[in-house]
Amino acid sequence: MKAVVSRLLSVIGCAFIFSAAWFCLWSISLHLVERADLAVLLFPFACV
């Protein structure tokens, strides 16, 4: 049971870190372009 709870907390933590990083990159991209949908398209290029 402890292993399941530990794994669940790890997955939730990783999802939170990923979403925070995605939001930061999206907000930076949003300042570079006018439209929010174009900012989402710039995200893969920010990871390289």
C-alpha cells in the first residue's frame, strides 16, 4: 500500500512540475506573438 501511495504522489508531483513548466514557457511565448494559439505552437521549439 505504501508503494502505491508513493507512486501516486510522484505522479502528481511530476504532473504539477510539468504543468508549471508548460505554463512558464507558454507565457514567455505569449509575449513573443499576439495570439495564444500561436504561443502554444511555439512550445515545442522552446524545449529544444
